[in-house]
Amino acid sequence: MSSSPPDEVGSTSITATTTDPDDAMAPHRSRVTWRAIAVSACAAVLLHLPALFRTAALNSDEATIATVARMMRHGAGLYAGTVDRKPPGAFVLYRLLEPAFGSWTLAAARWFALVAIIAAAWTIALEARRRWPAVSPLAVALLFIVAFALLPAEDSRAVGFELLATLPAVGAFVLGARGRTVLAGIALGLAALFKQPMLLGALPLTAQCLGFAAPWSRRVLRLAIAGLACAATITAGLAPFGFHEAFSWFAGNGDNYLGGTRLSTVIVVGLEQVGTIVALTAGIMIFAALAWGRRRLPMDLAVWVISGAFATAIGLRFVLHYFNQLLPALVLAAAPALVGRQIFRRRWPRLAVVCLAGAATFSMITVLSPDTFHDLPNVDRVAAAIRERTSPGDKVFVWGQAPEIYWLSRRDPATRYPHVGFVTGITPKRPGVPAYVLSMPGAAANLLADLQANHPAIIVDAAIASVRGGDRYPLATSPIEQFVHSHYCATDVIDGMTLLTPCTK
């Protein structure tokens, strides 16, 4: 069912709504050259330096993924011996990189993600040229690359789930637009294996399937086959990890991540985060407004923009890197304004470029000094002490939200949990919610059972204010306090964090 002509989907609506006066000024269809691709690649590398050579994590997600991947390498089964609420894609990628790159795994993953962003940029650029021949593919690719370098370092240069899902998500939209709906379903499934909300890409794919110039029965059949392809891809991706257990984590069964929602908190957090995104992406929005101020977006693109906005809002936390799911659609919506030198001949396009340059400059400053703009815990000395006082193969435990300690010390957790968020219930953008209110059911009992079965060589009490507000859940009032008090004694304090080792009789 995927053998229709490439331009069949939405061809009538696109040609009817995207005629641009500037198109007549273009003498011929814009070309893509290796020189243009090289220019975009160089720009991408420059925008991501020096993060590409940084071995430390830029946020807790990077450290968590790397820690889980190393546990998998040492024999822990994903969703059994080590767990997280995310799909397996990112963990598998890190698992493949870690044996080759070791302590440089985070940097290697950033290079991998950067290549994927460049590939996604040119996929969008070629789709823009197909829809609007006068558009400059290089300008579109550069706008895409800059778009993914506008957010602070922890949200744009760190290799997170949304970033890794970008290329297959873009591929799903473009394949669907070109009539390759089965392949689009497969690509959408791959994107969901990196980040669950990417499944909202099914909405633009639905619009594309139903937009064919064919009998309704064929349109619905095409949609059904694309959906089956997506479901089969997700099933195949989860199956190696025990489908029932993996799907339970994939679907968030029994998880309290969506809990603790208070209208006042959601409004405050939403306004703060959305306001920040609007400020940082103002240049893209200006281009999009110039492109569509007097016209109507093609149906599939409009649905893609809307679904991307919904994807950022799932969970009502509005974390900045969630907005990476919206950026590809915004760039494609802005593409018709990127016509040759017309970009710089008017006041509003020049303002858009100034806005982009300002946001990119701010973002680069956060890359050069990530500790200034992001609450990164100072755990280097603690990790070094653990590495010196333990042997390879020893396991440790950190009470506190600091998975970086596991990664930097090169020691695996003595529990299935790479961080204590499942136990404490402390999650991003939920200020004021007391500890343990949003705990995952059974997490405390599982943690205690793990510690009793695998007595750690060292326990680190990192529940202090300077480590992501850990003073909200001190060890003395934790579910494992009795176990720790009975078996461990404090031996050292480094940068405010207490190291405990088994007591000697």
C-alpha cells in the first residue's frame, strides 16, 4: 500500500495554499550541493562545541541513561535488573557506545546525536524544497540546526530522549507526506521507542493517509496498515526486554509521574517555560508568521504543529527540552519565508535573524559555562573517592538525585533504580509537593530488598540542598534509614555529602 506516487498526499491542498509571490522571483529550482551540506555540518559542529568534547553529563538524564546502559553491559536486564520509565532506544544506543568509548561515551553520544540532527535538517530541507521549489534548502537546514541550538545546554546539547527521537519522527512525517505510509508507520514506531509522546505523530500521519485522492475505503485501509506497522515496530523493540514488563514501563502503568498536578502550579510553570520558549524561538516564529500570515497551513503540517505542541504539554511540566518535539514542525512552517536573498531584504526577516542570533549566543554561553546556568551537582571529588576506595565490580548506592556519581565513579548501583526519584516522588516542575507523595507504588520496598541482597560497598548520603534540593528528603527520614543505621557508619564528608561504609565490629 506504500507504492503511491511521491507527491500524491495532499498535493491539491499544498499547491492551492502555498503560492508565494517570492516564488516568481526564483529563476530555477534551488539545488542541494555537497558544499551546502558541508556548510551546515560545520555550523552544527561550531554551535555544539565544546559540549562535543565534554566527558561529564550536562543533565541528570544523560547520567541516568549512561548508568543504565553500563548496568546492562554488566548483565542487568532492562526493566528488570535496572529500570526507568523511558523506552529502550536511548539505553540501547549508549549500551552499544559504552564498550568502545568508555568514559567518553557521553561525548560519543553527542556526536551521534549531532549527525542525526544534521540528517533531520536536510530531510526537512528537501521536503521544504519539494513543497515550495523557490525555498533555499541550505537556509532551511541551517534554520533547523540553529533551532536545536537555541535552548540552554542541558536542553539542547545533552543527549536526551527527545533529541534521539527527532530523526525518525521527521522521517515519519516526510515519508507520510510522500505517500510512503508503511515506512512512515515504521519510522513513527522507532521514534516512540526513544520517547513515548512521539506517538502523537500519528495525528499528522492520519491527516496524510486520509488526504489521498482515492476512495475512502483505500484511505482508511492505508491508515490501518500504517498503524499496524507502527505497533509492530514498537512490539519488536520492546520484545527483547520481556514484552509484558517493558510495555508496563513504556505505558507508565502504576507510575505517579502524572500525579501532583495543581492548577496554580501548572499555570506558573507553564507561563514561565512557555514564555522562555517563545523568547528563544521568536526568530522561527517570525519567519513562520511571514510565511503564512495571509494563507493557510497545509493540513498535515498544521496537524504536525498542533501535535508537537500537545507532546510538549504531556505531564504538564513543560520542561524546556520537551519542546524539541515541536521544533521540526515550526521550522518546516517557517520554510516558505526562506527564499534566497529575500530573507535579508525586509525588516521583519532581519529582525528574525537578530532574534535567532541573540538566542544562539545565549545558548552558547550556557555551553561554555553550564554550571552557571544549570544546577549541576559538584560530585567530582565524591566520585573520585568512591573509585579509590572500592574495586571494579563493587556496587555502591547514592541516596540523592545524583546519578552522575555512579557514572563518574565507574561503579554500578546496588539497586535497580539509577536514581531515587521513584522512591522520593520528587520530579521536575512540581515545586511544593512533599517527598513520598508521588512515590511509585512498591519502589521503597524494592529498594530495601535490593540493598539487603546487595550490600553496597559505600553508601553516599547526597540528600543535601546543593544536590538538586535533596534536603527535601533527608536520609534520616527515608524508608531505608533503619537498614543504613544498622549496617553502615559515616567515615567521611566530602563537599557536604557523607560517605558511609559497613561498620566494623
